[in-house]
Amino acid sequence: MVATDFDAEREYDDERFSARSVFRSDRAKVVLGYFEPGQFIPVHAPDSDVAITVQRGTGLVRDGEDDHRVGPGDVVVVPAGADRGVKADDGERLEATLVTAPPPTDAEHDPVREGLRKGEFDARGPERTK
């Protein structure tokens, strides 16, 4: 059994979001994400489902073609193959649990690394908010 909490794992990075992996198997991966204001996980579309639960702060979650405003207690589930990304609002930190099943491959995270390198949430076009 894995037992932890957001306070024990909390780690922020001034350069990019911080992902604290708390569990991984062949079937699932659980990560606690810590975002400084404006930080993001760039839009990408791995072949895995993801469930994102916001613990603290506000932001945006991309789900396919839709952007969802999120806050504490909100849950967004994005199916495998659909575009997804997470971005903290400019005014505050964001903390969330991200559960992916199955875990994305290293190659599926190439767009994430490229988006972080370029500083772009979505390299394919302007951000949409609803």
C-alpha cells in the first residue's frame, strides 16, 4: 500500500510544473502535480485515460476540444487518445492528482517535453477557455 499526502510530497519548481510520482504499475500511474502560477503540462494525446482531481488552486484542463475551468474538488476525466493538458491560473498555485491508465510511454511524452522547451501550452493553436 502507498500512503502519502499533498503536504508530504509538496515540491515546487520555479522553471516548470513538479510531478511527484507516488505509484506506478503496468496498469496505472499516480502523480501529484504542483504548478506555480501560469505553469502547465503541454497539450498531448497519449494512448491512456487520465483522471485529474484538483486539490488546491484554480486552472484549466484541456479535454479534447474543450477547456474546463477547474477548482478544488473538481474531477476531469480525459479518454485515451484525446488531447489533454493542465494549466494553473496566473494568480495562484495549482495542486492536482493525475491518475493515468495505462501509464503513458516515454515516446508519448515527447510533445510534453517539446512544449515545455518552447514554453507553449498548445503548440497547435491559441488557447480556448470556457
